[in-house]
Amino acid sequence: MTLSGPPVPDDHDRAPVIVSTVGSFARSVLDERHPALIERVRQSTPYPPKQQRALDALLAEITEGVIEPLDHGEPGAEVWRDEPYHGQRWPDVPFLWAESFFYRKLLAALRYFTPGPWQGVDPFAPFKNAELASSKVDDELSALDRLPQLPAEEQDRTVLHSSLWGNRADLGFQLSAGAEGLGDRVPGLVVDDSAALWQLLAVARPGKVCLVADNAGPELLPDLVLADHLLTTRRAATVVLHLKPYPYYVSDATTADALACLDRLSAASGHAADVGKRLRQAIMSGRLILRTHPFSCAPLPYADMPGDLRDDFASATLTIMKGDLNYRRLVGDRHWRATVPFAEVTAYFPAPVAALRTLKSDVATGLPPRTLEQLDATGEAWRTSGTHALVQVGV
């Protein structure tokens, strides 16, 4: 089995796969972010000498060497054994694959999968826990008390856009009863198919909604509020929350992270506590299902998803993909023309799909030509700065 995907067909030459060319955003991730992350992990947890040496070796490999395969004794190494990218320079292979394999090698260095005292220790937990415990989260959860006071349409918009923007300090749950919609106050929202999303859920009998999570901590809290909103307004009879089966990218949400967020909601007061209580009951009654799948940590686009995952999404009224990485995997991590229709590049998806995505990488689709012209004219790094966002729907 290989995780590199099938050969790229000729008809995708118009949208080449993103690699880490000199001066690109992808290259800055490999050259700057990954070495910095190794140091941050090293400083946050007192790993013993064996793991420290493994971190040193990984740092040397990504900065000076070529891609080395996982050790034969590493649990799960056989899945990555036949990759065609071994022996190549990290910047020369597809960026999505390089990122994914870096994180897999980081977990191997820290003996995350190896039986012993360090098995299952999340190296990113200190970062996630600190964010979740911050006083800023207290303020946002308190602000949730104003949500029930808003008109129904405004509640829809506020909950959806809070999930979209995640833990941005100037948004989150900063609600104001009777104010304009949150979306109306966000100039960085460059595509907004929110109306189409709600219409899809309105015309069908309440069924299953798949919500594919992205980050943990303060970004997962509004996702859980969205799940509660879908259930309480009967837009969904069941919400399936797709989580990572193990730590993947730095902040990616696992089952443990979802439970920590539920505890944070339940320990709050007011409306936040009500949401936490309802969601706990929803899990116990089967209306909120926490689900993991190995493909969630694969360096492949969703076009290559296995049959059981495809069947899961096919049976949903709507699948909502959260975040930048899921977006890259949904449309393909390619240099698309930013005006290529979102529905065209997601036509393979087995049922309606929506993307709630803050832009933090080069990939973009579905922008109106005039919007693209205006964004490019600013001279800003709008594709990667996290200051712009998309709500897109493909049916």
C-alpha cells in the first residue's frame, strides 16, 4: 500500500501539484515552521535522551538531508514503506505529502506509537491545553449568553461564522443582540454561500450532517456549538463529528480534544453550560457521534477516499469541511486558477459538501473574477495570512 496517490493525469496539468519552490509559502513551512515546531515540542515536554536524539536526527534530515523512510521497527511503518519520495529532497516532493510525513516522523521520534511509557502522549497537548484554559475562552463562552436573544436568522449566521473564524480574537463568540450579522462585519469574507448551506438543510427532512473538524481548543468550541445548533434547530437528526485518530498537524482535534472541549463548556455557566450538557446527552443518545478514520491522517486528497468513508459522506444530507487542511484535501493541493468553480473541483464528492475555511495556504477556488482582481491589487499575502475566509457549497 502506498500513500502517494495515483499518477497525476494529464488533464491536471493546468493545476500542477504544489511543491515547496524557493520563495513560496510552502517552502517557508518546511524551512521555518517545521524546525521551530521541533524546538517548541522539545521545550514543552521533558522527553528523555532517546527522544531528544531522535529529534536532533529529524531536524538534521529536514534541513540538510533527504527523506528517509521510517525505521522498520516503527509501528505502522509498512504503510509508508513503498513511497516513491524516499531519497528525494523535502522541498522537491508534493507539499501535502511532505507535511504529512514530517508529522508522522515527528510522532515516530517521540515514540508515540511504540509500546512503553510514552505511547499515546500527545506532543501538542501542552499547546492545546494552554489555549483552552485561557481567559479569552472564558470571555467568549460568557458572550454565548447573548446567542438565544438573537433572531433565528441571526443565530444561524453568528454560529456558522463563529465556526468559520475559529479562535480569532476579534471574532469568536463576540455577539451583540440586535446588531448586524457577524458576516456583515467581516470584510475578509470573500465568498459567502451561507444561504445555500442553510437552504440545503431546510429542504430535506432532518438527517445526518457530517462535520469534519480541523483544530482543537478554542477552534473546536464553536464547532461544537454549531453541532448543537444543528441538532436543536432540527436541521440535523444526527451530527457525525469526524476527528483525527491520533495527533496529526499541530492543533488537529482528536477524540480527547473533543472531550476536553465538552468539559470546558460544561464547566462554564449560562448558555455554554447548557450547550455542553445537551451535547453530552447527544453523545449518549447517539445523536452526536464521534468518529475517526485512518484516512483523516493520510497525505491524500478526498478524491482518493476509501469506500467506507465515501459511503459515510454519501449518506449525509451535508458534509461540512472545516479549516485549511481539509480544504486543501477537498479541492486538491494544486495551483488552481482561483476562479475555477468550487463545485467543479468537488464534483467527485458523493453528496453536498460545504467548506468553512480561513485561508492559510496558497490554494483557492471559486472566487469571482472581480474579487480576485481586488485582492491581488492589494499586494498583500491574502491567500496565506488568515485574514480572509470562504464559505463555499458544492452540490
